Amino acid sequence: MLLECFKIPFLLLVSARAILGQSQQQLLGTLQADRNVSDALFRDLEELSRVVDIAYCVGTAALSHHPSAPRIIVAFRGTYSVTNAIIDLSTIPQEYVPYPGDDPDEHKAVDSKGWRHLSSRAVNLESSRCDGCTVHAGFMTSWRHTRPEVINQVERLVDHYPDYRLTVVGHSLGGAVAALASLDFHAKGWDPQVTTFGEPKIGNEALVHYLDQAFLDQSRSGENQSYRRVTHIDDPVPLLPLSEWGYRAHGGEIFISKSDLPPDREDLHLCEGNQDPRCLAKASASSDSFLSRLKTGADIESFKEWWLHNKGFLEVPARYRIWQLFFAHRNYFWRLGLCIPGGDPWDWYRNSKLVHE
């Protein structure tokens, strides 16, 4: 793919943090072969994962020219900071008002509960209302800090290349920022194609409904939706922030059912709705059962009995397996986001081993 790159400084605050899980065999056993992605979609997702990997090093807006599909690509990288992620997961939600109804000075209008009210400043309220919508304040702050420059750059490229498809990609926090950026792009009439990897939940049920209405067309097949939210069987981040805090996942999910790298086409599955029990949502359901069992056996003897019965950590739901975060959250076609000369250090070992053999 021929890329002409334009550097854009993206503020990247938080990558959602790890805690979650589920028996992989149960997930794999419920997936249908006819829900596999096509060769064309597999290649496209694989290519875009490379683009978002590059964004960790530079943060880019790029042009994809012939012979590849003509595209204006805006890529948002994730974050390296565990500390920032934990802090941001405790941030209060803020009211979401569709662009351009929000105001750069919205931080001046905060009530006693910390909710920011922007409706009184919304522009064209009837056509851009998102009633009852709340958004993760940290994710929204990340997007607002960089929005003026990004929109100016994209506007210039859209005007200059009107036949190029606007394509938005992001991983981790970059996926959350990509989602919010895409809503603004959609409000400007740009019709972006959005692909995220390991995207955390960005808001409540009302915001999820608003995004689904903007990007998911029930008359189209899963192959042809404008939003592809790629998840991974071992990645706990798309299950965060917790549903107990009011956060929900939106639709467009494409689920990678293979733990190891690299996945094959047969390992990618089209999901239905926002909580397809055959995809990553299965992990969230199992975690609720896990918590209830722990609460009913709080004494040490009951815990020991549970431990022996469930074979210890092997049955701990994925969102509670903190040790999986660093690698599993980056395992989307390749290990994303290391930005190290020579690539993934694990590949150095594998390549060295192959040479000696």
C-alpha cells in the first residue's frame, strides 16, 4: 500500500486497563463457520492493523494511492501508561453533545455532581441531539485536545481528494478516540469507514445507540458496515470500563477467536448486535457468575474449595486476568504498539532460532 503521510500530534491519555476472562473453548464451540469474514475483509483488517501499528511511532494522517484503494487514513495510537489508564477509568462521565454543539470551554460548566451540561450551547439541536448520552470524560478530553488540528487537516484533504474514502483507525485508547472523532466526522457529512482494535467502551447505552444509528445499517451485511470494532479472545480491554459503571459496548464487532499470532481468516467472526454471546460478550457474562460465586464463599475454606473446583486461575474470567494485558491487548494480527527498531523483540528470538536451526 502506497502511503503519503502527514504527521499530526495526537494527545494519547489512557489505554483501558486489564481485568477480565472466560473459557476459550466455550467461545470457540459456539461460533458458526458461516460467520467468518471474507478474504477481502481479512486482508483489509490486516493492512489497517499495520497502519495503526505505525501510528504508535508517528501518529499520522495518510493518503493511500493507486494501486491500493484510494483512502484518506487518520490513525490514532494508544498509550503506554498503565498509571494514566487506571486514573482515567475512575473518571466521572460527562454529558455528550454531538459536534458542533459542544464548546471548548465546557470545563467551566460543571455542577455539584461533576456532570458537564452543554445542551444550552448546542447548535441545530433538533438534528444533532443525543438525549441522555454520557461519554467517558478522559476519552473525550483526549479527542478535544487534538480535534481542531485533526479536523483542519482532514478537511483540507477531503476537499483536495473528494473521491478518496475517509478511513479512521485506532488501537486501545486510540480506538476510543477514533470512535469519538468518527462521530464528529459523520456530523460533518464525511461518511468515514471506521476500524478499531481493542477499543474500550466509550459511553452509556444512549451513546451506544447514537453511534450504532450513525454507522450500522441493518440493510447491509456485516461485511459492509461502516464500523468494524475488532476484539480478541484474550483481550480484556474491550470489556472496560465495567458495565457496573454504566458503560456499554456498541455494535460492529468482529471477533478474533485465536489466542496465538497470527490469526487466519477462519479465526475472524462477524458478530451480531452489541452483545453477541458467541463473541467477546461471553466473557462479560462469565465474569458476573465468577463474582457471585466468590461473594457467596468469602471465608478462606470456601475460597479453597472454589479454587480446587475451578482449577485456580485457569477458570478466572478474562477481565480479571491482569497478567494478560500487556501482550493480549496488543495481539491484533501482530503485536501492536511496541515502536521498537527491528520490531517485536519476541520475533528477534524466533528469527534467531530459525537461523540456528
